[in-house]
Amino acid sequence: MAPSAITKYQFRIRTRSGLVVDKLLIHGRDEIDAERKLRQMYQHCRILQCTVHQPGNSRELAAAR
């Protein structure tokens, strides 16, 4: 059985109380899985930015959701 690919996603969010939290790293099989885990910890947050975190390189996925 091959190991499933787990990727780190870096989020920038605004909490429901208005605080901006940068550089939240969450592991996930894909962006949807990482976002689900994020929303379990930060309910009613607004995702400002999401990037795939790779050592030395990151790629922006979505902004201003």
C-alpha cells in the first residue's frame, strides 16, 4: 500500500472576533481537507489567503474568500 500524499497548507485568516492570524500550517490530503480541519478549530473564520507550503517554495491557491 502506497502512503497517501499529505501536503501542508498555509492559511491567513480573520477570526470571528476580527483578529488576523498569519502562517497557520495545517496538513491535509488536499485543500478541502485542510480547510475542513481549519474550520473545526476556527469556527466562522474568514480565509484571507491559502498557499501550498513547500520548503523553499509556496504557491498561492486562493485569496480573499
